[in-house]
Amino acid sequence: MVQGLVSAAPAAHGVDHYENFPVASWLCPAHLRPAIAAIYWFARTADDLADEGDASAASRLHSLACYQSDLHACAARQAHSGQWPQVFDPLGQVIHQFKLPVPLLVQLLDAFEQDVRFTADQRRYSTDAELHDYCSRSANPVGRLLLHLYGIQDAALLAQSDDVCTALQLINFWQDVSVDVARARWYPSVEAMQRHEVTDADLQPASASPNATSLIAYYASAARARMLKGASLACQVPGRAGWELRLVVQGGLRILDKVEAMGFATWRGRPTLNAWDVPVLVWRAIWMS
């Protein structure tokens, strides 16, 4: 996706700082840019607490607990701890100005905590349903927070937002298999790996496993279907925000095109977008309906 413009949904890849929000780009309505930036830095800093440096899992979880306490203090108009003033000073104002649903912010922190625990325990997702439950907390709150800022509360549109955000999170996973496996993070579920007869060795860089190809192709197809299910949301959001969302959707679909173009072998390398893709994204965004 385009850095700082489109979303891969909140992912646990703090080292790359792969952007998860439309970070107050020129397409964002000007009056919402400070709010979007405040939400972004809330999630970005929490991601760093969960993922950066050499801290132990216990230390990361303690930091995230303190971070959540500061969130609740801000929501209650109380003083925060002062550890992260660059986050909670602006966020506190945004929470009250826009009446942000604080439980959505808490869900993001819950997802970061889950990442820490899963990594520490070398846990894997047993089923795709379990993985999708994670996405419901790690990704879907982002879209709902943005729609809240845009004043959109319609249940059907919120459901479409969930489809788009979950799809973006999943696309990020299947795009980043080579990165995640190297860091001992496994997002393909145990159930799906068994169904496609994929072993850990099949997802190592030197592998040419047809079973691994089948697994990633299955996941890419499912992510595309989910994205297309929610894509019409972009045409129902008015103004510049709608155009930004069109590019978000098309960015995700374009990554899937690149995953397919490399034979779905994302355990060997990570497909990305570049400047040459921008005209394609714009053209496709114009023709969305």
C-alpha cells in the first residue's frame, strides 16, 4: 500500500513501521487530520511497546497495561501518567471533541497484548475462525473509528468496513509470510496448514512447495473475496474521505495482484507497491462503482 495513504490494518510489524492508517494525507478532510493523526499515534506507539526493542514479554505487557490506564484516565478527563504525553495530550482532546468510542481503542490494545502473548508462547492460530477473531480486534476498530469521525453510524456500512479492514489485515499477513516466518510468527492457521498438507519447512525461503502455493493461493482468494464484499463502502462515503477509501481498497487488491504474479510464493519474498503502481490505483479508484 502507499506509505502514509492507505491501510494494511493494524499489524504487528513495528520494525518496518508499515503504515496502518491514512495518516492525515491530503485526501483526508482538513478538519479531521488532527484526530486521525492522534488515533494513528495511539496505535503506532502501542505497536512499538508490543514489538520494538529487546524487552521481555512481561515488561511489554506491563507497559501496555500502563498505556491502557492512561487511555482510561484521558477518557475520564483525569490526568494521565505523563509517560506518553505526545500520545495522550492530543488523544484526550480528540476523545472528547469527537466522542470517540473508547472500547474500540481498548480492542486495539487487546490485540497488541495478544500478539505479545502469542509470540512469547510460540502459539499459533488453531483455526481460521480464531485468526478472524483476532482481526476483529486488531483491524476492524480502525475502520469503525474513521467512520465515526466521518459521522457514519449505519450498521450495514459498519459491517462493510469490517470486511475491508479484515481483508487488509489478512492481505498484510499473506504479503508478509517471509518476514513473519523469519521472526517465528505464524499466521496461517494450524487447521489450514493441515488441510493443504503444509509443513513448517514448506514455508522456508528455499522451498518450492506446491502445497505452500496452494495454501497462500487459498488465503489470497479468500482475502480478495472479503475485500470485494466490502468494497462498495468506498462509494458510499462522501467527499475526499471516500476517495481515500477507494485507494485503500485498490491498494489491497493491487498487493493481491502482486502476490499472484509471484506465484503466491510470499514465503520467499515480500511484494510491495511502488510509484509505478500509483496511476493504476488512481485509475481503478475512478472506475469503482
